[in-house]
Amino acid sequence: MNDDCWTVRENETKALGNIGSLKAVEPLIITLNSDEWRLRKYAAASIGKIGDERGVKPLLNMLNDNDDDVSRSAIDALGNMGDMAFKPLMELFKEDDDWYIRSKAAEALGNIGDIRAVRTLIDALSNKKKKDRNRFIRGRALEALGKIGDIRAVDIITIALDDNILFVRQKAEDALERIRLSQSHEIIHFDDGEILFDYPINWDIKTIINEKKIVKGIYGENVTFTINRGIGIDENTLDEFIDILKEAFILQNIRVISEKTLKTGEMEGCLITCENLDLYNILIIAGFKLYERIYYLQFSIEPELFEDVQEDINL
């Protein structure tokens, strides 16, 4: 990544994340020190896609980057890294004296969604110490509790509805609504003998009888969902199938935002979040291979609904 043209270096940085090789981690960590904010942003995103523990500490340092796009990319990357980033983020939230860093750490903890963070976030909201009274720390802690969705947080969130800061009150309202929705959805079990999954009653799910599609679902007017068989590609490995998808993305002007591995029982899979630059929608695609057959799920979501719909998607 030594080309004189920053756009070439940017594309190389993105490509390293899409390839996912552990050998790319050290060069990407070095790129986090670049003077060009775009390179720092995409290096952080690529480290999050690869998901190597060596990237956690450098990403934590990027939370305080002087460019908002870079710190946002670091938050998203740490959220994608899940458990390996959880404890360092918890320590940062509890011990750091910088309100900005702590608020960013709370945001990343909310993205991870681990219930082990609930007690610490509640304690911060209950605490009368000066370092916990910052409006942004309280607001992001409330936001994180809403995303995690644990009912233990309801009492402290309700108290925050009367906070004298509008930002905090708004975050409390949003958090309570998230928890209310997560607790009120009646869950329906789908099992047709080939696939099985649970879904909220407010999703309209229909069985499709054809060679490729198994299920089609609709949420409101702007979210669609399908489960498909990988016809004609069963001889491919899952990685080869993902590579085929990425090649198709390039032709369709679809940009990969994040990528991570999944494991559900005996199934190993891959979860890709993308943006269709022509249709202005977000795509979430999860591919699995089980018993020599490839299956993939696809969600198409309008950007403004992305955060709300994520609450219903647990892969």
C-alpha cells in the first residue's frame, strides 16, 4: 500500500478487508496512522471484517480520532468483533476519564449487544459522580441499553425520561421503545422439514414452491426477506460461493459494508452487510452450507429502517 495515489491505496485497503487474510492485519494497523482520513476509515473497517484480536487495541485508540467518519468506522468495527472486543470496551467505559471516549465505548457495547454490559451501564446512569453525569455518556449508555434490550434496565431508563437534558430524554424514550418492541413481539416457529427458524408475528412469511426460493417474507412496505437454495453451486465451498456473490456485487454497483463469520450448530456461515448504490437500500446476506447444500438468506432494507429492523434479525 505504497502507491502515491491515495485512491489506489484506499481500494487496496478495502480489498484487504474483503479478502480477510490474517496477514493483512499488521499492514492495516499501520495504515491507521495515515494522515489521510479515508485510509484510516477503511483500514478500521477492514480490521473489523477480518476480526483478529491484534486489531482491538488500535481500534480502541481510533475512537478518539479527530475525524468523525474514522471514529464511527472504529465503533462499527469493534461491534463486528464481538466478544474479543467486549472486555477491553468494558474496561475503557469503566476506567477512562475522557467523556468522549467513554461515550464511544458505550456505543460500541450497544452494537455488540452482550447482556454482561447491562449492570455496568445501569451503574453509570445511577452514579452521582461527576465523570458519569456527562450528557453524552448518559445518552449513549441509554442507547446501548435499548439495543441490548434487557428488561432490568427499564427502571433506570424510566427515571431518565425526566432528565433535564433533551438529548438524554430522547435517548431514554428511544431505549424504552426498543425494549417494549423486543418484549412485545409474539414469536412464531417455522419448520417445513427442510429449514426452521423463528420470526416475529409482525413479519408476513410465505412458503414459496419453486426450485430456488423456499420462503419469502415482508415487513411493512420497505423490507423484504427470502431464503434460497444455492442451485447449481453445491459443489462450491461456502468461501467460493461468497466470492461469486462479491463478483456479482461489483457488476450491480453494490458495496460491501461489513463481513463476519457465523456458526450455528453444525453450520458455518458468513454474514455480509452491503449497500446497493443504485437502489439506495441495505442488503444483509447470510450464507450457510449444510449437508453439501448451500442456503442463503437475503434481507433488503431501506436505510432509514435499518436500525429498527436489526432488532428482529438475530443470525
